[in-house]
Amino acid sequence: MTPAFWKGKRVFITGHTGFKGGWLSLWLQALGAEVTGFALDPATDPNLFSSAQVGQGMCSIIGDIRDHAALSAALTEAKPEIVVHMAAQPLVRYSYHHPVETYQTNVMGTVHLLEAVRSSDSVNSVLVVTSDKCYENRERKQGYREDEAMGGFDPYSSSKGCAELVVAAYRKSFFDQGRRIAIATARAGNVIGGGDWSEDRLIPDMVRAFSSAQCVSIRNPGAVRPWQHVLDALHGYLLLLERMYENPGRFSGAWNFGPEDHDARDVGWIVARFADYWGDAHWQIEQDAENLHEAGLLTLDCSKARNKLNWHPVLTLEQTLAWIADWYHGFYDGADITAISSEQLALFQSRVVQ
């Protein structure tokens, strides 16, 4: 990663009020980029965007990516060189109850973003963030590679597979012709970190329970996921965007960003270890009353990013859980969350600068 690359770069982020988008916005601000964000109001209270004052150092526009005209106008006004599309309906269980919203946001929202880029004369590179759940999951031990089939059992996973197909079609139909724009997709694992309060996510569920001295109920303790710290995933995105900017033909396409194989752990292990880092925490296994299907085993093959980007995870899973516990303890103790977030960013960046 080259911090000097980002100084003065005009970056447009959709979803900047979300968990991952908030962290990316903070990081780009620290690097000296000129950041414009377009997103709905934060979906939870509390949230990272407000707690860490993410909007203070950027142009923050509240809008809906389902509104093509508003999105296109915002992007045109910002004149970005780099676009990162992160706005999404991000929850599996929510998608079962709101499938139309999920497809409208995750599929048509992506179409709207790419159409806005087509009309821009400033954009050099676009990164569309999807999910590891975009693959046709066969519950196998081997990690999925970027050239494998898209799929998805639930509406969320399916919508992310659809978004990948949309990006591939736009790349071939429009962006590989005439004025070349680098277009890539990023498929990260289960991204965790301080500042996430989403419903039906493991770490936020534990934090809500533990912070109020309650026992948390765990649905699927045997489910295995590729857990990684949010900054590890974002580091991969930034590194990829640097390479795309310099060489669009070589670095466009799909990319996996996941943890080392030994950090693909089951839910029960994560709960037990995080409870240890939190202290005075209690949990129990409870049958899922809705009996909604969720993948039991999902891992990624990230050899492409390792070999072509020289990207590797920086934090082990143990370190990740410790950092997360520290962040949330700071929040509930009334500490300066902007300062805590900046400290974690600075420490992480010190380990990745080339």
C-alpha cells in the first residue's frame, strides 16, 4: 500500500454511513483523499458513522442508490477518479423477510451505479464490493475461487451473485470498449470489527448482550466462516484500487479477500474466544425458531490476491477479537471513539505500508 497515492485523490463511496463504508471513509480521510459519500442514514443507533464522526472530514450526501437520478447527479457533481460501491442490503436473515428490497438495492442499485459511471468523464477505476456468499455454495472444504459459479440459496446471497453478473456484463459490454475504465469486484469473508451494531450478526449480537450483562443466544455454533478484521479487507480493496488505477487491463475482474485457512473458524469457537476477551460474558445455544437456511461451511481461496497483489491478512483472528473488544469497551466506557478508531487505523497502517 502506498499512502502518497491517495493524497488528493477524489473518491466517491456509496454506503459510507455503514460499518465497512465508515471505516473506509475514515481511512481515506487520514490518507488525504477528497471523499464524497452517498448513502442512506445509518441503519442502527448507535452506529460507527455518528460515534466516530465520520462525516466531519468528507462530503456526506444522504440518498438512496435505488434513486438513479439522485445517485447520478451526486457522482457527476463529485467528479471522482475512483468509485467504491459498498451500499447494500447486507443481511441474510433480513433478506428472507424483505426479498424485493434486497434485490432492488443490491442488483438495481449496482446497475444505477454503473450507469452513473458510464455518464462520467472523470472516473478511472470502480470497485464493487459484493460478498463471499455470491458463490454457489456446495458446503465443501476447499475455498471457492474467483472463476467458480455464482449462486446463492437465500435472497441476499443470490442478489450478490446477480450483482457480480451485472458487473461482468457491464465490463464486457461497455467498459472494455472505447474509454477504458477499470472495473473490479471484491468478495470478502465475514468482516468484523468495532462499530457494527447490525441485527442478526454474531459480534453485534454478543456486544449488545454482554454490554447489558445478558446471556446471548447462539443459533448455529458449528457453522464455519472466513472471519477477518474489517481493516484487513479494506487494505485489500485499497491495494487493488492502486493497481487498477495504474494498470486497468491487468487488475480488472473478480478478487477474493479472506483470512488464512486456520482462521476459518466455527461460530462456537468465535463466541467462546470473544467472551474471554470481553470478560464476564455468558452465552447459550438456542434452536432457530424460524429455521431459515444459512450456509454451514464457506471458505475462500485467496491465492489470486496473495500472488498478484502481494496481499496478506495482517491481524490474526485472536488479534482481531482483542481489537474488537477494546473498541467496544471504549465505546461503552464513554471514551473518544474518533480517537480510538484513529489509533487502530494508524497501528494497522504502520504494518502494511510498503
